[in-house]
Amino acid sequence: MATDPASSLIAQFPNHIIHLTDTSGLPILSSVSSDSPSPTDTEAALTGLTATYLQAQETASRLNMGVPKRITIETEKGGVVVVQSSITAPQSSSSSLPSSSSSPPLSSSTEDTSSPISRDRGPKPDPTAQPSKGEPAQPRVPTLISTIIAPSATQMAEARLATWSVEAMGRKFQKVWLAEQDEQRQSRDIGDEEDKNSN
């Protein structure tokens, strides 16, 4: 029986917390999950860490320091280690999609802008993207945020390896998402052309 890649990745690092979300806070992959309608303390903490990473990105950008590739936090006395990184989006193969390396959370225009984590969860078209005249708006490929938590500094190497593995999986997710968007767009274009010819 084939093993689910996400489950296999999590199983490789049983002592680590692995969490991958989009910028709205929607989990794509997580070793922390529950059936409770309300988030657990750990889930709430992970959401907070994602928000903090996004704030760090924004601060670095305002200071003209560039976009942080990875941020590592190590607590005192060799305690818990947190490694966070962002996975920026590839470009569309059939159209020019804007890069989402500095894009806002993918959420509706009615979101609570006081928080970097949108309350309206889920990958959605970026409302700030302005289409060219006569062209439909193109959705941005979601930027993903990886958070890896190791129980101690002695497992820093494993945390980095987990980070690279999650980043690779995140890029695969983005490519699949992008391919699906391209396919849907091409289907709409074909349908519009057929309707135009029939008229």
C-alpha cells in the first residue's frame, strides 16, 4: 500500500512539530491536529508563530533588509528550537502571475487587516491584484509558511532537514495548485471561444 507523502514526512521526524500553512493560516500540512471545533493551545500557538513570521517579513521589508528566507529561534539553555521559512510561488506556465513573495494574505477584501492572519481562511484570489484592461484577474499562487519546532537545540540538524523537506513538499503543492488554475483558465478560454463562434 502506498504511503501518503505527508504522513511519511511527519513520521520521519516524530519528535518535531511540523506545520505548513498559507498566509491566511490555513493548514496545508500539520503534525498537530484535533477534531475539536476550537483550536488547541498548540494550534493557537502555531497560528501565532505564523503571524509573527509574517510581521518579521513586513518589518524587514520596511527597513529595506529584503525578505527573510528563514528565521531560527533558540531558547535559553539549549531548549526548544523554532525554524520558520517562507515558500514563494512559482510563475504560471501559461500566463504572467505576479510573484507572491511579498503578497498579503490570500483572503477576501473584508478581512481584519489589523492581523497578518486572516479570519477568512483559505487560498483565494488576491483582491489587490489589478487585471490589465480587458483581461480577467489572475489569482496569486499562495505563499506558504513552514514552521518546524524541535524539542531541543541538540536536534537542530534534524529541524533543518525537516525544514528542507517541508519546503520541497510546499513547492510541489504550489505547482499542483498552479497547474489546476492554468487548466481551469484554459477551459474557460476554450468555452468562451466556442460561445463566441456559435454566436
